[in-house]
Amino acid sequence: MFSDYPDILTVKDITKMLGVHPNTVYDLVKEGVLPKIPCCRHIKVAKIYVIKYVLQSAQ
């Protein structure tokens, strides 16, 4: 699942993966649904957390 994407994702990557607006990704990070990796001022998320989110949403 999502093998074409790197293990560490940017907001842009996640919007492409999920087909959502960037604001939705920022909200998911803000709510703690997608834990961010501290990286300067940029938001980075491990791909495994996006996969877990997709699988939980499908249930």
C-alpha cells in the first residue's frame, strides 16, 4: 500500500495519497491523528501512521 511514496511524508505527499485538501492534513496533525515528526518548521509524518489512519477509517 502506497509503495510509491517515501517512508517520511510531507503534507503534499499526504494530500496526494488521501485525495484531501492540505487543511484536512493540518487538522489531522493538529488533532494528533497523524503524529508529526519534529523537523524544523515543516510537518513530516511517517507513512505507517497514514496507513494506520486509512485502515482505521475503513472499519
